[in-house]
Amino acid sequence: MADLALIGVLGVPALAAILLGLLPGYHLEARLNVLAALLSFLSALVFLISRPAPGTFILVDDFNVYLIVLNSFVGFTTSIYSATYIDHELEIGRLTPAYLRFYHAMYQAMLGAMNLALLANNIGLLWVAVEVATLSTVVMVGIYRTPQALEAAWKYFILGSVGIALALFGTTLVYLAAQEVLAGGLDAMALDQLVANADRFDPALLDLAFVFLLVGYGTKVGLAPLHAWLPDAHAEGPTPISAVLSGLLLNVALYALLRFKMVMAANPGALTPGPLMVVLGLLSVSFAGLMLYRRRDIKRLFAYSSIEHMGIITFAFGMGGPLANFAGLLHMAMHSLTKSAIFFAVGHVAQVKGTQRLADIRGLGGSHPMLAAGLTVGVLAIAGFPPMGIFMSEFLVVGSTFARQPLLAVPLVLGILIALGALLLRLQGIVFGPASGPSDPVKASSLPLYAHLALVLVAGVWLPPPLVLWFEHVSSLLG
């Protein structure tokens, strides 16, 4: 059963990408895209009860199994949203069938590449999978073919390529450190072997490698000051891709970095990665919080919110320890669900109002009360209000930091509060007051939006005991 699930998670997206690239007709492709995403999600659920044995290239363990399920679930819900969202874009003439020729094929290629990155036991395969996911999203970011969209796609491609090149150099250095102990070959590239034998590696090589890995994969995570591609990619690409970028791809890049952090933690002579991650995390939280006040585009606004939250997660894992790691894992899941839900709502808003400019979006509570309610709950959730799940994860991060390093908690809390103020300020203008602009009905599916928000609300009130035990176990593995 586990082997069939592996085929479903990796094989279905690969086959679907090829098939969708050959088929004509948007509506048929959209339905097949949803079906392929559903099959991948159902296959991922099998890993919760049965896992394939570790191999040279593939590893399913306690760390990545929940990310695979989360990745597949958000990919499935986003495919449902995407089918109806893009249909409306075709209807109003903003997109044409020619532009959409490879949209669904690239969507499945992106999902398959991210799944492969999460399951890879080989550091070279991990690097390749992250690069394929990046190239797939580059194509979709520029799909509108406007000058702004093409500029955003090229900026994403260039900065992403620089980042992934640095990550490749860091990966090579890790291999050089491992081959002296593991005699080279595939064993020197296997993550499980690297962690098991890391205490015998040259710590100087590991130190140098991690610096390149942190900068390289940190660019993909969107950490300041390596974030320049992220706001443009979110603002100019289709909203479903913004949801996947914020909800999934940033997590995958951080996951890759954490895998190497586990190698560093297993070598007593290597530097401690925590302080570097704490500095980048705090810088991202503070910078993004301030930049939120200057945004004039609603999608750019939430792009900077993603930078803030990836900073919080990176800070948590940098602090380390059972509680901070637990909070980081929880925050990864809550941010993925919440931010994708927000982008679903933002896509609805942009379609009914015909604009992404915040100044032209007013009085949503009067013209579209249900949409306004969904967006409001999403913003309150991402701002960290109780009883939503992000409040719990942020509370654990702040509480752990106060207990161990009180001085670090001050800039962290200050950055969170600055961001909270900016989001509430923008929300007030969007939801309240007299309605402005068109009041067209919402045509894209709202089911993914409310499904995600419901899960975030439940997680803030109650976490299943098996999930808590799992988080605790993985927290201990992360060091």
C-alpha cells in the first residue's frame, strides 16, 4: 500500500503534467487537474498509516509526512479554487486559451516537484526538485503577459537562480565533507546517512556549507534581505499561484534548510545554526511589519505578511528546543492554511472589484458581506488573534523566547505588533464605509476559503492528541 501511495504522490503529478500539456480545452484540463490533485492528496493520507522503507533516493519519516499531507491538501483545495477563478478570468478576457496552454501542466509539475523535494533522501535530488518547482512557478507568474508580469517572472527567475546556485555550492560542500567518511557515492548524499554520521565530518566544511545553504535556500524562503522577488511574484501572478507560493513553496524551501540544520546539529564541532536563523528571522519580522504600512496593492500587502511569518517560523527553529520547534512546526501548518485562504479571498475581491489597488477597494462589508466576513476572519487569524491557530503558535514562540532569551522577545513581539497594526488599518478601509467600484457577484468557488479557515479555527481550540505527540517527536529530532 505504501508503494502505491508513493506512486500516487509522485507519479500522478508527473503523468498529469504530461497529459495536461497535450490536451486542448480549458474546462477538461481544469477537471483533470482537480482529479490529479485529489488522487495525490488521498495517496499522501496513506503515509499516515503506512510508509515505504527508506531508500537511496526516497525517505518518508516523521518530519516530512505531515508536510506531504499538508502540501497535497492545499494543492487540492487550490486546484478547486483555480478552476473557477481562471474560468472567470477567461470570461472577462483577461486571459486567453493560448496563454493557458500549459497552465495546468505547470501546476501539476510544481506540485510533483514540491512533493519530490519533501520526500527526497538525496541532497542532489532535493536541490533538483526545488529548482523544478521554481521554474514551474516562474512560467505561471508571467502568464498574464503584461510588462509587469513578465518583469516579475524574470526577477523571480534571476534571483531564484542565484539563490539555488548558492544552495548547490553549499550542497556540494556537504558532499565533500561526507565523502571522506562515507567513501563518496550515493551514501554521501543520503540525508539519513548524513545525519547518522555527521559527528565524523569536517566541521569547517560544514560551517562554510551552511552559510551558502542559508543564503541560497533563504532566498527561496523569502527572508529579508533576500526577499525582493516575492512581492512582485505574488502581485503579478494569478491568485491561485500566489496561494501556492505563500502556502507551500516557502515551506518546502525552509524544509530543505532544516534538513541541513539537522546535519549541523549532529556535529558537535560545527557552528550552531540557531543564531544565524534568529537574526534573519527577526530582521524579516521587523522589516515586513514596517513595509506593510506602505503597500498600495492588496496582494503585495499579504506578500509582505508572508515574509513576516516566514521570519517568525525561522526565528522559532533558530531558537530550537522542544517548545520553540513545536511552535515552528505548528506555525508552518497554520500559516499555510491561513495565507492560502487569504489569497483565495483576495482573488475574489480583485475579481468583483476589478482592481488590486487598496484605495479602490472600499465598503466590502456592504456589497459582499460573506466575502468580507471570510477576509476579516483570515486577516484576524494571520494577525494572531485568538482563538485561531496562529495565535497558539505565536504564543508558544513568544513564551519560549521569554523563558530563555527575554531580550530577543522584545523585538519579536514589537515586530508582530507593528504588523498587526498595519493589517487592521488596511482591513478597516477594505471592509467598512460606503462601497466603491463594481459590485459583481463572486463567481469563483468559496469552499476552499471557508474550509481552510475552519481548520485554522479548530486547531486554535483543539489539537488531536496524536498530532501533539507527533509534533513533540519531530521537535526532538530538530534539536
